[in-house]
Amino acid sequence: MKSPDTRYKDGILFALLFAMVLFFFITSIVAGTVSIPVGEIINILAGGESSRPDWEIIVRELRVPRAVTALAAGAGLSVSGLLMQTAFRNPLAGPYVLGISAGASLGVAIVVMGASIIPGYIITGGGDWPAVIAAWAGSGAVLVLILLVSFRVRDIMTILILGIMFGSATGALVSIMQYFSTEAMLKSFLIWTMGSLGGVTGQQLAIMVPAVAVGLIIAMAAVKILNTMLLGEDYARSMGLNITLARGVIFFSTSLLAGTITAFCGPIAFVGIAVPHLARMMFRNADHAVLMPATALTGASVMLASDIASRLPGMEGSLPINSVTALLGIPVVIWIVIRNQKLTGIF
């Protein structure tokens, strides 16, 4: 039972996080290489007509989808990182330890670079949808392998090692395709690997946001499972928890979150590893009923802030989002390694 002081402190922190998300969301829409008056932006968002049609297009079709994408990607990746750190009881576990990112990369590599090595191969039309569908299929294939293994393997660390092996194997196939690829196709694939929040259209958001929302709902529904697993799988079994089912729920939620975000935005590093630790430091609480929403809100704030930083004033374009999240996340990871961060009651 929480004390009134603890509930009051948590309430203040959640209010601050909500305010940060709102502030960064609005700033993300206002910021950009094209200077648009705030009054015009408010008018456009309210459904009115702008004095310049090009401003309407920029706000409604570019900036708002980008901000929503950052919001969903930050929350989804952060929560999937929290799931993996709890499941594997490892503070450096992230959403891609199961090889999900590598599977998505293989799917995109087949679409983008397949013409170089597959006779008669061709993809025409469809915009970015072929790459998105291929990334989803690749991450889903790895998920199926992991789930099949989890039904047969008792030790969670063995599953972690096998996930890394699956990732290495798919990475090797991608390297072979890169070796035989043409320069133009290789460049296209490498740009995808840098991650981007600006390429997601309104139509794609209509699929991405519901998929991420379902993943977050499943994660929230697994709060009791995660709290039970904090003390180890042997203890969880003694409490009557079906470990195989629990793993399946956690792995499915992680794959849906990380796989969807990777499919639409490309691989985005360090957010899933670093953000759960930031939430733990702020709330000092091991209860996932608190950590889950705290991690989601913190991740959304971090991703929105990273997107704003990637579009600093005076820049013609924007930096790859991966480079910005790496600069923010690496110091946190280094701090965890140096201090051998293992908070009592969490790992």
C-alpha cells in the first residue's frame, strides 16, 4: 500500500511528464526549416484555412504526422525495452535482443537489394509499403522462431542467446546481399538503417498507431505477470504462473511494438535500453503499474526532443534520428555499465 506522500510524489511526476510530452509535441509541430507563425499553425490545427496553402500542407501532411510518429515510436520502443529488461532480468536488454530488428532489416534488404541477386526480381509502385510489409514479415518470422524455441526451452538466458544467434544469422544474410548490391540500392538501404520519423504518411499512421496501441495495451495487461517475474521464474512458477504463456505474451507485445516501429521508422537505437532506467531513477519504484506509463511518457518525451534536436534552426535538412538518440542514450548505458546498475527489487 502506497503512502500518501508517495502517491503525491508520483502524481507530481506524472503531471510533469504529461506537460513535457505536450510541450515537446507542440514544439515539434512549430519547429522546422520553414518558419510558420504560431497563430497560423493554431488556425490550421483548428481546421481553418491558412493564408498560404503551402503552410497547410507542411503542417497537416508533414509536421503533425512526424510528431505523432515520434510520440508512438518513443512510447513503444521504451515499453518494449522495459519488457525485455524485466523478462531477462538484465539491465542492458533492449527491444531488439530477440533479433527483431535484424529480421526487419532482412525483409527490407530483400525488397531494396533483392534485384541485385534474384533473377527477374522487381518491385514497382506502392511507395514505401513494400519495405514496410517486408520489415513486418521479417520481424514476425523471427518472433515465430523465438516463440517455438520458448515452448521447448526452460532457461530464459538460453532464449536470449538463441535470439542473438538468430539476429546474427539474419545479419549475415543482409551482409551478403549488401556485398552483391548495386551502389544505388546499397545507399537506399543504408539510409533506411539510419532511422527516420519524417517518412511516415497519414495512411501509414492509420496502421502504425493502432498496432502500437495494441502492443501497449497488451503490455499494460501483463503488469501482474511482470511484477511476479521480478523475483525470478522459479518463484513465479511456485506462485502458479504459466511461464510459457507469460513469455509468449511478453515476446508478442515486444515484437508488435518494436517490429511495427522498425517497419515504419527503421531501426532506432538506445531508446529502448536507456529510457526504462530514466523512469526508474525518477520514480524509484519497481511496480510495473507505475513504471509502464512512466516509461511510455518518458520515451515519448525523449523521442520528441530528439526529433526537435535533429531539426535545429539553420539546418537545411534533418539529422538521422539514430545519431541523435545514440548521443542521448549512450551516456546512460555507459553509466549503467560503470556503476553495474542493479537497483534493489528491480533486477
